[in-house]
Amino acid sequence: MKNAEPEKSLSAQIADAIRTAIVDGRLLVGDRLPSEAELAEQHGVSRATVREALKRLAAQSLIRTERGAFGGAFVNHLSYDEARAQQVTTSTLLLGMNAISFQVACEARYALERSCTSLAAERRTDSLLATMRNEIETQSAPDLSDEAFCASDVAFHRALVDCAGNEVLSYHLAGSVEAMQPLMNMITFTARSRAEIIDLHRAIVSGLEARDVASVDRALAALEAYTITLGQSVLRARATR
């Protein structure tokens, strides 16, 4: 067991070196990495350590492995969808492990979301507006469970972000919408007014449809204020129990 930690440390160092080469452009998409034997010789480690380093990189979708005579490890083409999923996971863990306050998370989430309203109003599509209206209809169902309402709430704001038509913004906002929002919903779901949230969602869609950035910002600001007030009320009630 004493030798396990040094092996993990070495594999992490090798993975970091390869990751840096990819980020720096010394290894390009589609490039074949040296073989396990070559990497082991280069770094003065065992093939098992190299194999562990490659597993780390594969888990981050930075490389892919192929079998056969022309197989090996290749630099992967990392899509925004794959990166977005990792962003959500990382953000969820970061918020949970570091006990970020409800207000801090809420402020950050809505500040980030409002950063895309101008582009969203300019570029929104009929398809995304229809998606948002469908989510409002889902949210209005009287027998909808709290879990389903939360999922629809996330889908609504995901569509708002996607209206901006900017993959980089969508990637960066994934953590705030798909990680922060469920955590906030977990705190507020017992006390929130679905009708009030739905009214503000309708105001957002109307603003986007009219390409009225100011009205979308106002609706998001009102939603933020309502969410913060609601969260503080719930947390105060819990503290007095």
C-alpha cells in the first residue's frame, strides 16, 4: 500500500504533461500519442503508471483509444456537449463541498444568466421560444411533482441561455444553470409559489419575443430577488427549529 500513492502521483504528472501539450498545441486533434512502452521509457516509469495516466486523460475526454494494428491513443476532438457535462459535474461538486451560501450562489447564477440576455433577445429562434413556452405549460400542470417542476425550471433557463446562440457562453453558464439552480430549488421548493415563478417565466419569453432586453433583465432581476428572499426565509425557519 505504501507504493500506491507515488504511482498515482507519477501518473498524474504524466497526464498533466500530456494535457499541457494538447492545450499548448504541440499535440493536435487526431495526433497519435507515443505508445505505452515509449511513454514509459520517456518518463522512466512502468507501463502500468502510463496506463493510469492515459485513463485519467480518457476520463476527461482529452484522448480516445483504438485497438488494432493502427490503434493506440489519439488526441480527441472535445465537443462542447462533453465539456458542458464536465462543467456541470465540477460546479455541483464545488458548490456542495465548499458550502457556498445560498445568496452567493444565487447572485452569481443570475449575474451570469443576465450576461447573455442581449444576445438572447437578438438571436432567439422560434424553436427555442417554443421550447420555453412548452416548459411553462409543463410547469402549470397542477399535479406536477416537485422534481419534475425543478427539471422543467432548469430546461427553461437552459433554453434561455441557448437563445444567445453562443457555445462558449452556453458552456460557461452550464454550471450556473444546471448545477446552481437545482441546489437552490432543493432549498426553496417547499415554500415557493409556482404561479409567481411561471408569471416571471412568461415575462421572460414575452421580452425575448419582442427583442426587449430591458424587460428580460427586469424579469430576471425580479426572479433573483424573489429567489433570494424565499431562500433566506426558508433558511431562517430551519435555524429556529
